[in-house]
Amino acid sequence: MKRPEIKKYISWGVTAFCVLAAAILLYFFCLRWDHVMGVIGGFMSMLAPFFAGVLIAYLVNPFFCFLNRHLSKMFVKFHWAKDMETAQHKCRGLSSILALLVILLVIVSIFAIIIPEAYRSIKNIINGFDVNSANLGERLKGWLHNYPQAEEFVMPYYEKIVTEIKNWFQGGAMMDWLKASAGPILSGIYSGVSTVVSTIVNTFIAFIVTVYILNSKQTFLAQSRKMLYAIGGKKTADAVLSECAYAHEVFGRYIRGALADSFVLGCVVFMLMNILGLPYPLLVAVIVAMTNVIPFFGPYIGAIPSIILILLVDPMAALKFTIMILILQQVEGNIISPKIIGNSTGLNGFWVLFSIIFFGKIFGFLGLLFGVPMFAVVYHIVTNWASRRLKKKHMPTKTSEYTSAGLVDMIPDEKNIEDALDDALDVGAYAVDASGDSGESENEENH
């Protein structure tokens, strides 16, 4: 048997083996799906500190670059380094540590403001619950006085809810619940303590990973480019790097704009609540600002608990806050947000809603935060792929060219399909006639 034939049979055998092995693995995955997902989940939880470190490094990177640039200039100015490149290399470690310390200081300061304010707000709600619930009940009776059937239906439920909440605050229901749940609570405390300890350890590891990534990001980027060019070739690697650069631009612009937009909205809410004399201005402003980071659903997520908090104190104040937040959301969505964020993703409202729901279902809270820029990158890749395919077919790439009115003129250099078919039939008939005439002439010459 010849050597090329042996190679051919060997390649066939290897292909058949790979197909069979893939089928067996697929069957095993389907049969043991829960076990496989458990193994994958355990692997992902093991790598969670590294993923968190990468995310923190990406978020801190702009501030790190700012510090490294200015510290390097200072090093060169005071002759602590001979040139800018050497100074940047020396300042990387100091810049990364300072950046993390500043970020931690900001987070601790925010919690130092939120936690005491939340404690005072909850304490005021508990202490004034009797008076506030009685006042709210009197107002409900006044509003429903002319509607006796509605009053008979609503007031028993309201009184029942007030009684249950009062018992909970006074400790009756809470003590019964504590007695019945003593065992689970103790086990929960143990698991909670272990969770807290593991969270602290993972956070410490994440910060160490962040420092390493910030200090060695140029080396990591160079190694990634090297592997891309080694695996995919120049054309594929250039395309991947181009899409990565676009993703970096979209994510950076989106994150910076969302944070700035939320900060501005929180300040505006705080000032307006103080002007209108509404309760809990600082706590509500922080809640609205933090939830506004989530697009589309964020304003409503922050407004609902804020309205409930204010409603327990003063229903009219809750109504004022509701009107204020509705007007403010319209102004923020149409004026403030476009000026700060702009059309950073290039997606319309439908795809924004789809990306939030889709990625939120898959990745949870992180999907709600970063679902829009992730889908924007996918949308950009698919759009570029479709444009390249259309260019190869000599067809227009603009979406407006594919409206119902413009389909006929889509390819102006070519004839209509029916005319092309008629021409083809005419050419075929002429060819048949020509072949027939030539055949007759040949026969005559032979005779």
C-alpha cells in the first residue's frame, strides 16, 4: 500500500475517533449535567478571587494611570529617575498601592455616611411607627369616607398589617421566631462566620492580584498579543485586537459616564429633597444614586423603597417625592444622561432592555451592571461580519437601503431577476439553434 493512502486512512481513523469521543463526552455531559455544572461551579468559585482582581484592576486602571503619570513626572523633575520610562517603571508599585488605598478610602467613607444614617432612619421609623400608622389610618378613613364599601374592604387589612408590624417591632413575633429557629440560626451564624472569613480572604487575594496586574499589565498584554498571533495568524489576530480595543473603549466610556451620571443625580435628589423638606434626604439620595448605575430598571428599583420609607412618615411627602422623581427621571433620561454618557453603546432602547434581561439572568447583578456594554460589543462584531459579507456580494451595507421601498434599487448595476431569466432563456435558445444549424451543415458536407 502506498504511503499517501496510509496517511489518508490514518486521518480517517483519527477523525472517526474524535467524532466518537465527542459524542461520548456529549452523552456523559447530558447524563451527568448537574454533576458537571457542580464541577464547573466549584472551579469558577476557586478562580473567583482572580476574576475579582481582574475586574478591580480594570476599574482602577484609569486612576492608576493618572497617578503613575504624575508621580513619574515628579521623579524626573527631582532627578530620582533618568528618564520618563524608568520613572514609570519605578512608580508602578507605589501608584497601584495608592490607587487601591484611595478607592478603599472612598468606599469606607460612603459606608461611614450610609450606615449611621440608615441606623438613625430605621430607629426613627420604629419609634414613630405608632404615631405614623395612626395618622395614616386616619387619613385613609378620611379619603374613603365617601366610599363605605371600599372603607370596609381596605381598613381591616390595613389594621391587620399594622398589628403584625407592631408585634414584630415590639418583639412578640420576633421572639417566637427566634425560639422556633434557634437551631437553624446557630448553624446559620456558623456558616455566616465562615462565609465572612472566606470573603475576607478572597478580597485580600483579589487585591494582591490587582496589584500584580497593574504592575505587569504591559507584559500580560504583550504575552496575549503574542499568543494571538501564534494561534490565529496576522489577519485573525488583528481582527481580535481591533474588537478588544473597541470593547475597552465602550466599557470605559460606559462605566465613567454611568458613575458620573449617578453622582450628579444623587446630588440633585439630595438638594431637591432638602428644598422641599422631605424626610431622609441623604439616605434616599444615596439609594437613588447607587441604583441608577443599573440602566433602565435602576431608577425604579431605587424609587420604590424610597417611596415606602417616606410613606411611613408622611403620605403627602411620599406623593411629592413621587412627582419629583418622575419629573427628575424624565430630565435625567433626556438631558443629563445623554450629555454625560452620550450614545456610548450605539444600541436603541429595545436592545438595551434585551441585554439587561438576558445578561442579568445569566450573570446576576454583574449582568445588570455590564450587560449593556457586553451586548454592544457582540452587536458590533455581528454588524461588522454582516457588512463584510455584503461587501463581498457587492451589496449596500446601510440598513436604510433595505427598506421595502429601496429593495428594487438594492443592486442598481444589475438587471431585474425576470429580465435576467428572459435573457438567459434567449441565449439558451440561440445556442440550441446555432448548434442545430452547425450540425446540419456538417451533415451536408459529409454527404
